[in-house]
Amino acid sequence: MATQYQIVPGSMGAMAQQSGKTIAETFVSASCVILVDTSGSMEQKDSRGGQSRYQVACEELAALQQSLPGKLAVISFSDEVMFCPSGIPHPFCGGTNMVKALYFAKMADVPGM
């Protein structure tokens, strides 16, 4: 399982390191913002192969980032919200505040992009 210190290949953080640009400069090239629920329910081990929902979400998200390098901005949410340039959603494990996540993501909603 990924840790908070790893960087997913193809993530904003990986592409920034590779290109020598800042995260902000790399973020400009994002095509999509992905909101990942990391509330307590994501710890349920009822997903593929008996893994937690969070683990499967991380695996699928890593595959997406590798296939679309630098194009996906990852935002993790629960009661709190966090931009995750490493490509690994922060496992908050609290409640599910989708409204807060949508307000946070709205900042990235640039007309004409």
C-alpha cells in the first residue's frame, strides 16, 4: 500500500519533479480534478480481493495517473479537504463533507480550460 511519502508515477508531484517545474506550474496543465472520498467508510474491506475501498481507490487512481501523466489533480476529502500532488489521497477517516470538497475544487474551475 502507498504511503504519504511516496509519489505516484504520473501524478502532479511526479511530473513537477520530472520537468523541474513547480506544482502550481504543473497544475495549469491539469485536464481533470478528481475528488476521492477518504471518509471512514472507505476503510470497509468489502472491495476487490478483500481490500479496503481506500486501497482499491488508490490502485485505480494510480493506474489513471500513469495513463494520463500530469493531467489529473487529486483532491482527498472527508470532514477536511486536501490537494494531494503526490497522487495519493490522504486517509482522513472522518465523515463525508462533499459540499466542502466541491467548494474547494471550485477554485480549480477555470473558465475556458
